[in-house]
Amino acid sequence: MKFDVCCVGHMCTDILVKPVDTLPEKGKLQLVDSIHQYTGGCTMNTAIGLAKLGVKTSLAGKVGGDGFGAFMKETLRISGVNTDGLLLEKGAMTSASVVTIGADGERTILHCLGTNQSLCFDDIDIKQVLDARYLFIGGVFLMPAFDGEAAARLLKIAQESGVVTAMDTAWDARGRWLSLIRPMLAHLDWFMPSVEEAEQMIGTREPGRLAEAFRALGVKNVVIKPGSRGCYVQPQGEEGRYFGIFPAKAVDTAGAGDAWCAGFLAGLVNGLSVDAAAVVGNAAGAMCVTQVGTTTGIRSFAETQEYARQDG
Ligand SMILES: OC[C@H]1O[C@H](O)[C@H](O)[C@@H]1O
């Protein structure tokens, strides 16, 4: 195996906007203090997070042949993510998210779909996927040509070839939730939605009931993240358990869930138990929100473990 994790799916450029204190009146322009450009999108964030945590990571997906696409490819390269599976589509626009950060660090996100809109099964370099121990799919609801049977097909191929499969979702603005995701669930070793997303699929916020429902639909191991009580982990055949969050001063919460996935998968790749990996996930998520940008706060695996020991 050449890689530990291959990440497939949603990637974009994040345009981070910090408004001045007051909210605009409806229909008026918003004054901003600053605008910055970062890499973004669940898959991109998780891939860069994994690489910063020292995991051998590759990525498959699509960006446009524009300035944003070039910026993303170069950032991936500098971060140490293999981009052989990254398509640059000439004449197409790279996806972007306008992320507005409030005074409390909470964000609102406006998605401009770009190349994620047309990402399809044939765009994915299967060899790259099968050359990894783990496949991570991120942001499945933000890729309308990939979000149903195509994602399920890729997960099935990977799982049947012995690749451990993991998936996070994203918010589904079109509200299809379980109807769309159901064919994927039977091919997932790890399903790691946020509690808000999971609630939309199953209709409860209670992690134990959510995990039970996903297990009944074919998922092997379930994580519900991160929620006010931390993350809830229920591996196959075991009781579910909570792991509490680390207190952190949030300046930008965007990417916390992606950082969690990176930390958790890095833990598994490094041979930690599921419980210890969940703690590393919580630490990576907490470190992420202390800095502006979705991957700025992520540090090496050793530093993340150290953080978990100090503040746990
Ligand atoms: O998960 C965080 C990501 O969601 C949004 O899509 C932004 O791109 C941000 O990077």
C-alpha cells in the first residue's frame, strides 16, 4: 500500500469574511474587516489535516483550471498530500465557499458548487483508492453527480478490496438525507456524521438511538460528532460511549468536524484503540477552532496527543 488514507469528495476554496460588528440591514451591503483565502471543503480539510498529522495521504477529486484550482493543488502539495488523483478541468470553475465568521467564532457558509457539481464516478482514480488502507469520503451531499449510486459503488468496490471505508456527510440543503445516503450505509466501516446531520436522517438527537439506527441499516461502526457532550462512539458489537470535548477558545469553528475525522483516522492508522483515536479526534477538533482557517490549528500527531494529555 502506498498510502494510509485516500480522501475523495468535496473540495473548494474558502473565502473567509470577517464582518464588522453590526449585522447589515436586510438588503444592505455588509461592511467587512477582512477577506482571506484558504483551502476548504470537508475532503480537502480532512486530507490536509491527515497530512499535517503525519499520515500518508492521497486525494481524488476535481478542481477547475483556474486560479483557485492552482492554489488548492499547490497547498495540497506543500502540505504533503499526493495529488495524482486530482483532476484539473480546463475551462471549469473551482468550487468556493464564502465563510462568514461571527464574533463568537461561529460561521455561516454559502456554497458555490463549481467543479464539485460535476464530479462523477468516472472522475475517480480507482487505482489511487485501492492503493490506500482507508478510503474517506467527505461532503457527499455537496456533489450532485456523485452523491447517490456513484458514492455507494465506490465504497462497495473499496470495501470488497479490503480498504476500510469511512464517510462524513455535510449539510443537505436539498433535504434528501436518508433516502440518498441509504445505499452507501451497507458499505461503510465507519460513519461519522455530526449530530445535526444524523438527526435529519433518523429523526432523533439521541446518539445511542442514532447509532442503533445506522447499525440496523448496515453501518459497522458509528461515530456521532461532536455535539455539546463530545463525540459518541459505537463500534460493532460494543456498548456506545462518550468522549468529552476539550475546552478551547473558538475563533473560527469551520472545519472542526473535518479535523475530528483527521485526528480519529490518524489515531487508527497509528494503531491506537478506537477510544484513544476518538480522544485524538477531539483534541484535533479543539486545536482547529483556536485558529482562523480550517487546517491552520492542526499540528503533528505527537503534539496533538500531547494536547490531549494536558487538557484531558
Ligand atoms: O467542513 C467545513 C467546510 O465546509 C464548507 O464547505 C467550507 O468549505 C469549510 O471548509
